[in-house]
Amino acid sequence: MIAESLHPAPATPQDRREFWLFLLIALVVLAAGIGLRDPWPADEPRFALAARHMVESGNWLITHRGSELYSDKPPLFMILQAASYELTHNWRIAFLLPSLLAALGTLLLTYDFGRRLWGHRIGLWAAILVLSTFQFAYQSKRAQIDPLVTFFITLANYGLLRHFLLGPDWRAYWLGCFAAGLGVISKGVGVLALLMILPFAFARWRHWSQLAEFRGGFLRWAGGALAFLGAIALWIVPMVLSVRASGAPEYQAYLDDILFRQTAARYAESWDHHQPWWYFAEVIAYGWLPLGIVLFGVVPRWIERLKARDARFLLPLAWVALIIVFFSVPSGKRDVYIMPALPWVALLSAPFVDGLLERTWFRRALFALTAMLAAVFLLAGIGAWNGWIPAARALVIERGLDHGGAGLWALLVGIGAIAALALALFRVRRSEIGLGMTLAGLWLAWGFWAYPVLNDSTSAARIMRDAGAVAGADAEIALVGWKEQNLLLADREVTEFGFKKPKNRQLAEAIRWQAAKPDTRWVFILDRVMAPCIDRDKAVVVGHANRREWLMFKADAVAPACRGGNVPDAAAATAEPDDEE
């Protein structure tokens, strides 16, 4: 059973202490490791590079990737990274800080809405369910846009639902619409929060229970549209004025790309990450663990509440369904697309958690999940450490892990040991605490142990230090076939000739640049870009990073036919793999 009152009891001092203890635990778990690593590919170096350009250039409206404009994403996330740097003066902290704050904000909103709707305990369970979910914790510890978008969409839904269910509260409604606009200038999909209006309109039409009684005219409702457009205008208007003032064709191309191709056209064409239509069912089943286990017990309760015409369940559930359908239609899908739905699924599951914990099957399922984690981590760690797993040996070579990957294998064994200890201490009877201990240990170990162990091999930190050592302190370096992490983590100011520019043209310009000062200029280059113009025997192998081999050469390694920048069009045309974590 769940509470029916729309006015739960006020929070007690004990309630407040429990909430602040939870928030402290969340802060420790999600912030663990900040400052111990550099940006890791694929996306983190790109965003950090754009943020650094904002700080250095003073242009916070239009993003750059090196010397080129970067129009794949709106700039708000990168603006927040740049602002974080201005506060901390440390990029290792600044590039992760917006994700951390967004995640904490999402947890706070989830708790507060659950508290307002059903009381402190259910609000706390809702926030605990969100924090414990694999996808949420993992994404919150990365410098991706998705935690920020999740926060803005959660804030938008929070405002709308406070108005629809707990109102009337016109300020909350306007805040929700404004937050949806901020979501748009974060990633574009923030507008999806406004789909909450559809189930609300249906519930009001069909006279469902638990809706607020409204008094207000057209102008108040229209104020939501103004708030939404006003938030978008905070970036769009000055950006468009800046583009018009520049008059440069590349700026106009940036405007066209970011407003049209990267929004509606990208959704319609969906050119990346092809997955089957049922893909998000797998995400919920595995990526949302342990919430996925909770769903087995709560879906029948949801059906009961819908049959009772309870709008508190209809509105969020219908919105979640709309989001999943929206992202299931195109063939391109990523697990993070539905992460904004996670807080609302957790919130609607929270009223039933106490009842589930009284069920033997549920406690056994949580115990089994902990046991599975213990077995997987222990077996993987021990097997890799002893060389029994071919894939682990290949990973050591591919990633260039130090000491045969011993630090990583020790990490796996350590996490498995924590899970095994949790099993022994809490058994089936308190399996929820055992699983919580395991998950906390996993994310603390990931931040404090894995970050420093994996940083050199996963980022470009080591390869760029080695490149600087090869060139010497007084030499100049240029990049050809580079990735964002190479430019970001170079140990000096380097020269580059564009990112999207064809690599044969990059190489041609690099050869001409080097010829002007052949004694002091080196070119840092991707191995597959060299032929037929660069003599590999005269180049210096720098190392292997991010599944690529990198070399450096001076002017004497350039083939006579290519001197002067006469690089054939067929050169450097070999496809290369995308970055992966």
C-alpha cells in the first residue's frame, strides 16, 4: 500500500539527518577520483578541449575543436566546464565537476518530489534507487553531457508535476518550462520534457484522480512557452548575432549545422550506433540494475494504480513510455538516451520498496546479484592475473597497460573481495545492505584505484609526454591524423592543420610547415597516415595509445616525391576505428 495523502507529514530532525547522510554518501561515491585522471576518449577530450578554447579565447558562444568550429553539440556543458575551471584553475577537477553537480541535483530533485508526494521515507528510497543504478553512477562519473541533460529534464518534469499534481503552482510550471529550454541548449532533447503535457491533458480530460484543481487563464499557460523560448534564447540570440557579425562562411555553416543537421536531421537519419528496436529493454534489464529487479515487483502495483485512475502514476509512466518509444523509432540508439527516464521510474518504484523487502524472493534476488558480482570480478581478476584469459592479454597489448595490467587485475580482485565480504556479513536477510556495500566499494575503487592505474593508457597523457621527450624541450611539434586527446594533453603549444580536413591534406601542410625549419620541427603522426610519403625506418615510434600507433618524423623522413607537400590524394585514406572507452 502507498500513502494517499497529498500532504505528507513534515520532515522531522531524524528525517533531515537521514537525508544529509544520504547526500554525503552520494557525494563521496560520485566524486571519488576527481582530480586523479585526465579526460578519456571518446567524448571527454573533445568537450574539455572546447572548454579550454573558451577560456583561452574568451569566446563562450561558439565552440571550437582546435582551429575548426565544432557544431556537433550545443555549448552549455562546455560553458559549465570552462566556468568550473575559472573557479578551480585545475582542468582535472573542472572537466568532471558539471557532471557531479548535475548528478547531485538530480538526486535532490528526486528525493524532494518523492517527499512532497508521499513523504520522507519514499523520497529517500527513490533517491537511493537512482544512485544505486549502474548507469546513473557510471555516467555521473564521466564528463559527458548526459548527466546534465538528465538534470535539466528532471528539473523540468519536477516543475511540471508540482503544478499538475501538487499545485496549482504556476512558478513551478514556468520553472519547468525554463529548465526544458536549458536542456535544449545542452543537447537538444530537453524539449522532450514538455511531452509531460500530453498525459496531463489526457488525465484532465478523463477526470483522473490526484490532479490539482486549476484556476488560470491562457496567459499563465502561455508563460510556459515564453519561459521555454527564453531559456533557449540565452544562447541562440547572441550566437546568431555573433555569426551574422562575423560574416565568415564557416560560421554560417556552423549555424546551419547545429540548428538543423544536428537536431531533426540527425534524429531522422540516425547515422550512428545502430541497434534493434528492443534495445532499450536490454538497457533497463541490465544497465538499470538493481532497479531492474525492483521492476519485477512493482509493475503489477503500477497496473493497479492505473486501474484506480491515479494520475500520480499515469503522468510519469506515460512520459517514460513516450521517451522510450521516441528513441526506439530511429535505428541509432545509445543506452544514455533514456537515462532521463530513470529518476521517474525510481520514484514510482519507491512506494513499494518496503513491501518488497519483506518478500523472500526479492531479498534472494539482491543476494544473487551481489554473488554474481563477486564471482565475475574474482574470476576475471584471478584469470587475467594468471594469463588464463586471452582477451585480457590482448587488452594489455592493445591498451599498453603497465606491468601486464597487474594494477587492473588487482582492482577486479579487490572489488570481488568486497562483494564476497558483503555476502558473508549480511547474507540474504540484509541483502540490500550487502548490495549497497558492494556498489559503494565498486565506485570508490573505480575512482580512487582505476583512475590513476588506467589514466596513462586510456588518455593520451603518456603518449604526449613521450612525444615531448622525443622532440626535446626546444623543438616545435605539429599533429597529423590527431585525436582531441593529443591536442588537449600536449606538453607545449602545438601546430595542427584541422581535424576534419582530409588527412592527406593535413600531411601536405605539415610537410610544408616542417620544411621551413627542418632542424627544429617534428611531426607527430598516426601510423596509417604515413604511407607512401614517410619512410618508417627514419621515423621514431612514440608508442601505442587508444588502439593506435603514433610516430614522429623530421624532414629527412619525407620521400622525395612528397617534398613540397605533394601528397597524393590516395594517401592517408585508410579508415580508422572510432574511439572507445
